[in-house]
Amino acid sequence: MRFTSEQRLDDGVLEREFTLGEIPGILWTPGSASTSAPAPLILLGHPPLGLRKMYPRLSARARQAAADGFATATIELPGNGDRPRWPALEEARADLRRAMEAGERVSDEIVDALVLPLVEKAVPEWQAALDALLALPDVSGPVGYSGGVISIGTRLAVVEPRISAAVLFAGSFVPRVMFEEARQVTIPLHVLLQWDDEGNERQAALDLFDAFGSKEKTLHANMGGHTGVPQFAGDAAAQFFTRHLK
Amino acid sequence: MRFTSEQRLDDGVLEREFTLGEIPGILWTPGSASTSAPAPLILLGHPPLGLRKMYPRLSARARQAAADGFATATIELPGNGDRPRWPALEEARADLRRAMEAGERVSDEIVDALVLPLVEKAVPEWQAALDALLALPDVSGPVGYSGGVISIGTRLAVVEPRISAAVLFAGSFVPRVMFEEARQVTIPLHVLLQWDDEGNERQAALDLFDAFGSKEKTLHANMGGHTGVPQFAGDAAAQFFTRHLK
């Protein structure tokens, strides 16, 4: 892990860009981190739209988390942003676009091709990032995972024992096999569902919530579309992490 | 409204029993109420099991609300507790019991007979209680409604303009007509659903949540049965009232 830039934001949060091999990422630590105990870490997942495009929302989440005493970090997804193009992913996206423009039901094959390779490739990268981040003096466990592609969050919750709690956003295409995988999740979950999210199946989100094996799981459904998560829902997710990671 | 007893609880909350005509009720006001501004009121709904049986849970909710600066009040439901027997209600309950013991689906007729007369009779009583409570010097608007039979809460939210926000518990038999009525609700709603509640239909609860006309409505689903609402879910409901009534 190599830091490539560093800036102190106006609220005292330290924002550092880094690369992990070829993967760009960003780390935010609370303003007081250098003088106090290492901060527990929340990994900030995000939809596959590229880090640059997601930066405003990610940094807002990072600042809120820093105010609660958390370090946060994110990395670019494979085939996204400034990372090398990934022809298979672009083909799957083109198939998805064609199906949606034709008003067709998005087939299981398209969803699988769109999501499963991304999960296979991204999850070990997030684990490698976790190795590097936890080696830093101002970052510590326990670790939370928040948001992004719900299948990536689900797989991480199953395979990565250092992740103790997760906030998941119901709102991505979910391959059928992930419903089986969801049963293996046992960590506390806080699932956000935008009730009127265009282009996502509400029933699939409810089925996935039902499938998670966790004894403590909470579903928060709110009105509005994909990006309309109300402030109070963000606050509730923050309280969930405070309850589980502190 | 006539106060029949008064006691100061150990956390300073003033608990007063009252009667409103033949209807018994309880009013809780924060410890500091006599010396400060009147407290906004939350009406505490409850399932039709009698106030005495419900007292431990109601007083716990009242104390939490008092800590947040709210007055709370509740009244006995018709045909329940120490109120005169109501043969029609008892007959409907007996029909329900028979159907459940026989393992039959509870018919719409039974649900209607069980719930609709209760709604018809209880709602004007809660409105009369509201008249009397808001005339007291230490109680004020805005008013919230919390919990209990969801059809009573729904009707109150439609017909009583002094109620500004409601926390509803998905977990009662809901007559079909209430789904239509739900569309007329416009106040902010916070709906609690126990995901694994025995004897209540999860899908009906989700359909009712979907039907509510409110622009701001939130569903919080948690694990556990009817009485297993976790502490953090109660805290979130309290925050909802603080957001809307203060």
C-alpha cells in the first residue's frame, strides 16, 4: 500500500489516496486519530460507477463516520474508474442495457454474468486492502462493511472473519446463488431498502433479507428512489455501527 | 376526566390514573413537567389484553418517553380489563380461538368482527381522551400515537388531525377495508414489524406498509416474535418522535 496524496479536510478529517498494486483507494481517518487510539474501520462499498463519480457520496459518509470515531476506506472495483477495462464486464453491461431498453425481463444469465465475476474478483481485493489497512498504526478492528453491491457485501460477510457487522443496501441485481450464500451469513446486519427503487425488485430484496442467517438482522425500508436514502436512515445505520464496533 | 390516584415514580415521572366517564386511563408526565413548558403528548396504544396486564410494558415505554421529554397517556379498550363485558367482542374472540385451534385459516369475516367494532368504538374514545388531556396545563401538542392495534392507529391517523406522527406495530389481524383506509394516511409513519411474529401474516404487514399514503414512511423489521422488539428498535422509534414532535 502506497499513499499518493494526503489532505486535511475542513472538519479535520485526514483524507489519503493510496494504491494497492494497481488498485486505487481512499482512506479517511478522524481528525484526532494521530493523538489517540487507533480508530475501528468501516469499509465503504459503492456501486460500480467509478470512485471519482462516487466521491461526493463516499466522502460524506466518511465524514459522518469520522465524527463517530471511525476510520473509513474504499477501493476501486475491478474494471471500473481508472482501472484497466474488463471486456467481460462491459459485455455483461451491454447485455443488461439492451434487455432494459427492450423492456425485457433481465434474465438470470445476464445478472449472473454482471455480478458473479465482479464478486469473485473484488472480494479478495477488499480482503487484501483490509490486510494493508489493519497494518496501519491509526486503524484497528473491529471492522464493518457498509453499502455497495449487496452480493459483494454478502460474500465478504461469509468469507472474511474480521468483518463483525455490515450495513447492506438492497438495490442491486442479485444472482440466485447469492440467496443460498446469504444463509451462511451470521454477523449482525442492517439492511437498507429504498421501497420505491426503480429498476430493482422489492420482492427479491425482501427474500434476500429473509434468507440471511444472522440472528440479528434489521431491515429499514424508506420511501424514495435509489439515491434518496433519507438522512435519518443514514443516522440509524451509523448508530448500528456504533453499537457493534465500539 | 377525573384523577383517581397519583404517584411519583423513582425516576421522577408523575403517574396519574384517571377515569374519563367509565373509561380508566393512565397519564405519565416527565419529572420536571411542573416547572417547565408543557410536554408534547404521545398516546400509547396497546393490544386488547387489558391495561393491568399491559402495565409493565406501557410504563416502561412511558418512562423512556418521559426521559425524552414527552408526556404519555393510555386508556382501556372497550370490552377489556375492568370495563363492562362486550358480548359481540367475546363472541368474535371465541370464533377466532376455534378457528386457530382447528388449524383453519382465520376468515375475513372473523377478522372483521374482531377488529372493526373495536375500531369504531375505541377511536372516538381516544379522541375524547385527547380533548381532556390537551386541556391539562402540563400537556400540549403536537401529539403522537404509538403502537397497539394497527387498525386503531390507522383510523386515528386518518380522522384525528391533532395527531402529527405515528409509530405503528404490524402485528394484528387487519380487515381488508383498512388497506383502503391506509391510503388516506398522510402523516409521517414509523412501522415496526417483527419478521418472525407467530400468528401474523408478514405479507399482510408488508402490503399494509405499501398501502399507507404517507410520503414519509419507514419500515423497521427485526427478528423475534411478537413481544421481542429489541431495545435498539424502541430507541429508533423514540428518535422518530423526537424528530417529529419537538
